[in-house]
Amino acid sequence: MQVDPKSPIGVFDSGVGGLTVVRALMERLPFENIVYFGDTARVPYGVKSVETIGHYTTQIAEFLLEKQVKLLIIACNTMAAVAAQQVQALSPVPVLDVIDAGAIGALAATRNQQIGVIGTPTTINSDAYAQAIHRSDPNVRVYSQACALFVPLVEEGWLDHPVTRLTAQDYLKTVLAQEVDTLVLGCTHYPLLKPLLQEVAGPSVRLIDSAQAMAQRTAALLKEQQIGNPNQSKPRYDFFVTDVPLRFQTIGERFLGRALPNVHLVKW
Ligand code: DGL
């Protein structure tokens, strides 16, 4: 399918967390228009069943395709873990997901071939990161840990709180005991915990921020397919949410690091 390079990039997530990916995209690709979808009425996805997540994910992808996006980015690790193939199957435009991007980043970073992965329970139970890493290098050892409490702690704004530190020490204990030299932050919310996680993990562990990895991957794809926006003017950003935008707006500005314009409510 012929895509229009001036069309927006469609980014979606279960709620506010995907704004970490939007932020990285805005910094890396400052002339790209972006349409974001956050399913704030049905978040969190990280503790839902594979069937439910698949159903919600395809519904959102179809919504964004109707907006004529030139590329779909699955910013939510949980959606990517269980429904990326469903999105690939229905999309006429390229689809990128955070798990592939994070796996590529981790493989490039590791020196001792021991990688840790943290994420929501659904992401970790799906084993999607280990599978993505092993597709490129079956000899790498992958140690995973579900960290269910991190999402609510981040949304509460407890980014450097003693409770978050203790929680992180406990969650990371087993993975760090395996002497991993690379740790994938396999959830949209975890980049906000980067300073704290780096302190807990120690300076010898490289943290892979899947939002940054995704922005790099997107820049490479736009170049490869020659679909970067030729207009070097101020881009347009639109944000669609499924629940009253107030909470999205307040928390979202923390995730995005700037004001959130053009927030629209979608009534399903
Ligand atoms: N966006 C989800 C992820 O990256 C975290 C929030 C949720 O559980 O829905 O896994």
C-alpha cells in the first residue's frame, strides 16, 4: 500500500504509559505528526486475559487506521506481548512494537549474554521478550520478573519514594543474583523509574528503555521506507482517550514532560 509521508504516526497504549514512547518520538523525530490512543477506560491491561487484550487491541488498531496513519506503533508492552500478530494481520501499514525494539536494544547492549527483563504479569507470562531475544540469539540467557506494583506506584508519582525503592529491591533481587549486565524495562511506565532502578541495579547493569529503543527503530524504518514527513514545520499532535480526559491530562503531562494539547474523548 502507498502511504502518504505527511500522514501521522499512530501510537497506542492501554492508557497514559505510552506517552513515554510519544515523548521519545517527539525528541527523535520532531517533524512527525502523531495520533495517540490511550484506552483509559479499560486500563490496566497487564492483569487481563490474552483474549480480552486481543479484542481491545484490534479495536484500537482499527480506530487508528481509520485516521489514515502511515505507521502503527504498539507502545504498550502487554499488548505487544500477546496481540502484535493480530495487529500485523489486519494492518495495511507497517507495524512496530516495543518488544522487538527492546529485544534488539538488549542484544546490542549485553556483553555477558545474560539479560534481565521486567514487565507486567501478562507480559512476563507471555514469554514474548525471551522469544524475541532468542529468535536473534538462542544462546543468550533471559531472566524475567513480573513487577505488578510498579504501574500504580508510577501513576501515584512515587518515582523516588522509599516504598518504591523497597519494592524494586525485592523485585530485582532474583534477576540481579543471575549477574545480568542488561535489564530491559519492559513496560511503558518503567522509564520514569530509571534513576531509581539504576541505583538499585548498580552501575554495571545497562538499562534498556524500550521507549528510546522504539524511537530509534521508528527513525530507521521511516528512512528505509522513505516515508518521513517532508514538511519541516511544527507537527500536529492529537490524543484520543476512552475515559474523561482529566486524569490522563494530569498524569500524562508528567509522562510527556510537556503540556498535552488536543485531548479528545472517544465514546465506545
Ligand atoms: N502499558 C502497559 C505495559 O506497557 C502497562 C499498563 C497496563 O497494565 O495496562 O505493559
